[in-house]
Amino acid sequence: MGKARGDETYFQRCSLFWVTIIILSFGYYTWVVFWPESIPYQSLGPLGPLTQYLLKHHHTLLHSCYWLGWMIHVGESLYAIVLCKQ
């Protein structure tokens, strides 16, 4: 890894907390977009009614933003590969 100021490195491992939050959030988002009929809305507390509302009124937007999010992440990873090779 390249060196920045002092002993700092350019690439540092992120916190396990944030990795867990992101994985669970994206997993829930995938579940909402592809299998909304299998979600136990009444067991999710305040997240249940919010999810139902979004699915009922904004399903197309949820679906489009899901794929946009994947495209952005794939694009940034390809860009990072190109930058690291230079």
C-alpha cells in the first residue's frame, strides 16, 4: 500500500459496524424490491408501515434506484481498478 503522511496508509479497513449496517440494509432493500409479499411487516415495528407505504406508492422508484445503486457501485469499483493500475 502507498504511504500518505507519516505512517498512515491510503487504504484502511473500515469499521465492522459500518460493514454490517451496509450489508443488512442492502439485503433488506433487495428483499423489498424482489420479494415484497414475503416480508412480515407487522413484525418490523415502524419500518414495516414505512416499507408498505413505499412499496404501494413508489415501487417503480424503489426498483429503479436499486439498479442505479448497483450500477454506481460497479462503476466506482471499475474506476478504482483503473486508478490503482496507474
